[in-house]
Amino acid sequence: MSAEEARLRAALAPGSLGRAMSLDLDDYNTRRDVAEAAVEDACTGGAALLASAETLLAAGAGERKIEQAVSAMSAVRDILRDLLVLASGRDGELVVNLDRIEEWADWAARLDADAIVEALRSVQHADDRLNAPLQPNVRLTVEEALIGVGTALRGSS
């Protein structure tokens, strides 16, 4: 296992060696790619955002829609977190997705850190709804989260 893979596994499963070792990184990378496209579509806005929400939901891990939505929102959160680290001028050692650091550094340079924090709030709100005792419409929750992410990020670029 390469140092980069070990670091990614450790970052995705903090404090759990067993979980880190059992992670399917191919699934994670696929979900991350779909989440990245969804965040980009959210920044652009328009009808593509709704299609991206459906694709993002389908890429989520789990058998139930609620599990897929939680997984999808986690992937979006990981991307926004790395963008925030990069937009804040921090060095790359805090970035989880090292293989995207150059590409995302250019993206983060066009964003305001406060806007990324606001986008993260939208994701957290969706996560709170998904984990509430009364389960929401998961597709609508993911769509609303992406609309919030896009609204926040468009305001800063």
C-alpha cells in the first residue's frame, strides 16, 4: 500500500484501523467523482443540478435510499472540506484527496472561504434531516442541499 493510499484510508476512517483497511477505495473514488461533478453543476446552477442530484444519490453506498443519501452527502462534504483547506491558504498536508490537490487548488482560489463554510452548512442541514427520526424525501433533500451549495459558492466566484 502506498503512503498516499494509507493516508487517504486513515483520513476516511479516523481512529478505526479495521474500517480503514476494509474501505473500497474504488467505490469511494467513483462516489467522489460523481460528487465533484454535482458540486460543479451546483455552482453552474440550472437543470443540470437536478440531474446531478439524482446521479449523486444513485452513487451513494448502501442498500436503502437513506443510506445512499447520507453517503452522497458525505462525499460532497469531503470535497468542500478540502476546498476550504485550500481556500484558507493551508498547506496540502490537511487535504484528504491528495490526488486532486492541484486541480482543486485552482478551484479553491476562485472561492471565498466563508462561502465554502456556508455551502458546508447546507450539507450539514441535509445530513441533519437525513438522520432525523422522521425520514424526509431523500431526493428532495439532496436536491435542496445542492441548491444551497450552489447558491453559496456562486456568490463567491
